[in-house]
Amino acid sequence: QKEVEQNSGPLSVPEGAIASLNCTYSDRGSQSFFWYRQYSGKSPELIMSIYSNGDKEDGRFTAQLNKASQYVSLLIRDSQPSDSATYLCAVNKGFGNEKLTFGTGTRLTIIP
Amino acid sequence: EPEVTQTPSHQVTQMGQEVILRCVPISNHLYFYWYRQILGQKVEFLVSFYNNEISEKSEIFDDQFSVERPDGSNFTLKIRSTKLEDSAMYFCASSRDRQETQYFGPGTRLLVL
């Protein structure tokens, strides 16, 4: 089982619609969860961090965490063409571990 | 807004040569990291560095790799004898604390011929 799993896509969403990105992780003790956006040839750019169960909203983005189901998601409302990118889910195990374990990413395309 | 910087942006080298990749982390950050991303693959952790020593490293980070903080601002990754499979994008990152957000630099694209 992969440590962090994401559907690789591509996921195509019409402009203005909601894009839903999902991620599951295998280590039940994981503590910190991050969504990064990566444009082709560029570095990961932080979108959201989430540490406790529930929803966290920041502008058009909402991260959702369910530790019991080992599931974290990202919703993008009012999708814009500039949101077209690869979205990376990253997990930190905590308890003295510092590394981020990344999923393979979901490629999102917003269709004008 | 403070950001992580990396030099060079691109590096081409011959197999067996040594390369040094340089990073300037965000100034008040205490934890520094190197990751790599082979083309088309996921971002992989190499090493973390805190208080002038390695705090965690992956299986990828073998004896060919070393890290150093030669002064108060720079953080370097050295690959002693490059292999073809070292060709990748190398990202430096930094964070204020252990489990806080890691901010990534723009990367160095390394090509080993």
C-alpha cells in the first residue's frame, strides 16, 4: 500500500464549478497534512495546511480531514483556469519525524 | 514576503563529477530540507537538517550525498560523484518548526550526461 495515494487524473472541471481532490494515507499516526499546487516545471506552492479533523476554509479553498478514515480532501470553489495545475497531497507523520511524504499528485484542468 | 532561493537554476554536469547545489532558506527558519523530483515522478524526501546536523535522511541519501550549512545563511547539497539517475529537480525547503509548513525554493534542475 502506498503511503500517500492520490488519483493521478487528469481531472477536468468546467470554469466556475467545484473541483474535488482526494488523498488517502496509510499511517494512522500521521499528524500534519498539506496541499501543495505545482505548475509544470515549478516548485510546490503551499495551498492549505490542516492538522485536526474537520474543515478548514481559506478563500476559495477548503481542506477536509478525517483521521478515522485516513482521508484528506481539497475543494476548490469557483474554479478558474489559473487553478489548472498538479495538486500534491503531503503528510507528516509527526512524533519527531520531519519529512513530508508526497502523493503522486492529481492533475487538474479547468475548462473555460 | 520572505522566500527560499536556490542557485543555480540549471546545472549540466558529466557523470562522475561533483556538484554543489545552493540554497538560502527563509531567515528565521530553523529546519532545512532537500527533496528531489525525477521528471514525471513524485517529490521525494532526501534529508532534513537542524541545529547544524542531519536530523533525518532517506535511503536515497547515501554516501554520495552530503549537506552543509557553511555560514549563517547558505545551505548546500553536494553530490560527490554524479550518476545518470541523479538527473532530477532538486528542491530546498525550510520551516520554522518541525511539523510546520515547509516552504519550497524554485528548484535546481540537474542534468547528468
